[in-house]
Amino acid sequence: LNVPLSSVLMTDRQAPREVPDDSSERRLIEGAREGDRAAFTQLYQRHVRRVYRFIRLQVPDDATAEDLTQDVFVGLVRGLPGIRAESPLAPWLMQVARNRLANHWRSLGRRPAEVALPDDDVDSGPDEALLTSAPPESLSLPEIDPARLGDAIAGLTDLQRDVLALRFGAGLSLAETAITVGRSVQAVKNVQFKALAALRRQLATPEARP
Amino acid sequence: MTQTFADTLAETLDRVLEGEAPETALGRLGPDGPAIAPLLALGLTLQASCPEPKPAFASALPPAVAAAFDTSAAPAAPRSVRWTLPLLALAGLILLGLGGLAVAPHLPNPGQTDLPIPRDERPVAFAVQKSTPIPRRTPLAAAIEAPSTPIAVATGTPALPPARTSETTGGRILFAKMAPATDTEVPPAPHLPGGPAATATPASSLPAATGPSLEGTEVAPTATEEHAAPATASPSPPLPATIRGRVVGLHDAPIAGIPVNLEAIGDAASGQISTVTDAHGAYVLRVAPGTYLVSATHPDHGTTWHPATRHREEAVAVTVVAGEQRQDINVTLQP
């Protein structure tokens, strides 16, 4: 059962791509620094969705995602004095979120399956042979079992997971994603391509039965 | 420079995410369109299938975040130069331990960083007097451990009588309360959990300070001639957090008398807080909200970080918010 691509885009088009107005964000950061709770609340409301979705794409349940999202904003409270108001806040928040996720996995004594990052994963161009099996028909969204999708995401490398969650969960631009993960925009494009191709391969594999 | 499929996919995704119809975006690609389409569809599936936060969660600050903000956000600084300069000087003296500022001698073990916080977590008055030399870290530790603890600062002399009240937030001494001090009820003597009863004394019972005056320091009108001004309790002070755990050996045997150290990391707090495990290998520390690395040091085996690593970079950081009580932050000593 496939869902027409356009219908999804019509319902979700605007949501993750909102771009905060820089000047108002700067005012909100400065206000929050001075103890203005209303300003801080506006910052929270402006960014909570992207932080939550970034995390939620990588953890299995809503409660964990909410806990970790709260942690990120507690981190924002503490980081306010050192944040440069003129810099975009989203990459900073996402870096905190990445750290919180890493701590979360460590505290559980496990992480999603770690896959060694090949040397050429980032800096070389993508392996275009990945596309050779692409069916030519797909202009519709495949319906995917969320559990399978979660498993498939867990099978990616850390960087691939982060890039996908930043791009499609948090809705960051390529440039913001590059800042967050500390790579070039070209490297992010390559990782995005390889991650989606790897995800597609995993989802195409018949589900393993215990 | 050759355009790769990665570039093409990225550009197509951007176009579609910005509102272009996917068929149109893919149509631009010519023969590459069918190859890019599945990956485009998968990316958009990810975007569409990612769960949204609950409306209540997304619209209002969660309690933990609100509490952290209320604890950490500094109120607006006093605007009057008349007050600011002398108070900055006073704060500097307190923080640097100059001029012999000291915690009242009734506080137990004044050189220890692990100052008493009452079990019921109500604010405690710490009186700071002049001319009683004690280690300078004590008032700072008090501030770090009890971020909302009012501190009574006695700056008076016979010629320049007391006093001034203040309080701490997030480990910083603030001077927001500039109203003339009045007598207020001070909580009962606190005690450390599992430890001896502490005797933090109401500031109002302290004698007037007798040290040299702080030149240029203006002092608020006094409450009484003979007593340092008591602390003014905050109406609803944020609570400190609690971190508890045990130090055990490899076979889970509790180890008593092991120093446990909390190192604050990040921006909110600083410094280190220490205690020693009791007979059951347990420790408890009241701390300001923040993120900490917990370590235990065995005299023979050296330092192990929570949960069980000899390498600081592998330690699991512990984050606590105001009022939170974390348990089982254990350290398994590594040989």
C-alpha cells in the first residue's frame, strides 16, 4: 500500500522547515539571559519540536524522547550565558541533543548497533552503484512498519543516523546539519545519500524471524 | 565539477521540502529521476513518519525545565551605581575570602566543603562574618551546594553596623534583596543525612561583626544594633538536587571510607564537591542542578569514575535538575 507523495507533502510541508527570524531569536536569547521567562518559553516553543523529533527518530518511545528533550532545554538554561546570541540556536541545541543521546545510550550500557564508518563514507563521493537497483517507478511513499524503520535506523552508523535525524526529524538545512555534525556541506550530502541508500537496502531485506 | 547523485538528491529534496511538487522536481532530473525517486520517497517517509511531540509538551515548559530556569536565571542586576559598586566590592571580598570573611563558627567543620543542607530541604541561613579566618572555599561550597540558600552577610562594625542580606542562585551570590533586613524565622538546625546533627545557626543570633569596615561600602539600615541581619528566606526557593549511590568492589561488596568526588562540568556549576562513603559504602551529596562526573578514589587502586571506568573520558555524566533525587549513581571500583 503506497501513499501518494504529494499528499504527505501537503500535510507536512511547512512544519520542520520554519526558519526562525534571527533578530527576534537574538532578542529572545538576550531576554532569557536576563531572566525573562516569557522569552525563554518562546525559545522553547520555537525549538522544542525539532529537538523532540531529532531525538524521537532515534529512541523507541515517546517518554524517553520527552525526557531527553527536557534535558536538552535544561542544558539550554545552563548554557544561556555562553551562547552567542547572533549565532543560530538550532545547531547548538542539536549538539546538546546529540550529547544527551550519547549519554543516554551509555547509561543503558548499550547503543544502537554501531557500524564502523568506512573511511570513504564522508569524504569520497557516494557509491553510485547503490542506485543500480533502484526501481524506476517510485513516485509514492512506501508504507513502512515503524518498528522495522527503527531497526533499520539503528543499523546505520552514528553519523548516518545523526544526519537523517537532523535532516528529516529536526528539519535542519544542509548547512545547519553540517555545522551540527562538524562536517562540510558536501560531506553531509554524501552521508545523506549513503544513509538513505543503506536504509533502503535494509528495508528491502526480508524481515528476520526469531 | 561533476554533479553526483548525492548532490542531485540533496537539491531535489530541498526543492520538494520547500514546496515544489515531487513529480516536478523529479521531472527536472531527466533520466536520473527514476533513480533518485526511491531515496527521495524514503527521506520524505522518514519526515512524515517521525512522531510529533504531544501538544501539551510542545506548548509549555516542562516542570523540570521551568525549575531549572527559575533556579539559574539571574534577575536583573541592580541599576543604581550607588548600590552596584559597593556590592561588587563586597561580593569580591566574599568570594575571594579577603578581609577574613567567614562562615559563622557554629557551622560544623567549617573547612569542609560538604556543608549541611537540611533534610527537609528548606533554606538555611548561613551567616558570613568578618574577621574570623576560615578557609575561603566554605562559603563558595555552601553556595554551590545550596543554590537558593539565603546568605546573611554581616558587614558591620561598631561604627558601621550590620548588615545586608543576600541569597545565592546557581552558585552565585546575588544581591537582589536590598530591603532593610528584618527578623525572620530561621529553619531549625539542619543535619546531614546519616551524619551528625548540624548546627547552622540563625544569623540573628550572631554577634555583630567587629572587623574593619569596608570602605566605600554602604550598608542597608540595620535591624538591630547588636545582631547581624538574618537571612531573608525566599518565598519558594528552588530545591537543590540529590545524588546518592554506593561505592562497591568487583564483587559488589560495599566499601566504606572511600572519598567520592563530584566534578561539575558544563556551564552551570563549577568546582568539586566531595564526601566519604559510610559504613555501607553509601554516599549522598546535595548539589546544585547541573551535570557532574562522579568518581571514587581508592587509596590503593586509584580513581574510578561512575559507573566503572578508570578513564575519565569514558565516565557517564549525571545531570540533575532542581529538586531531583538521583539514586544508584554507583561506582564499581576497578583495580
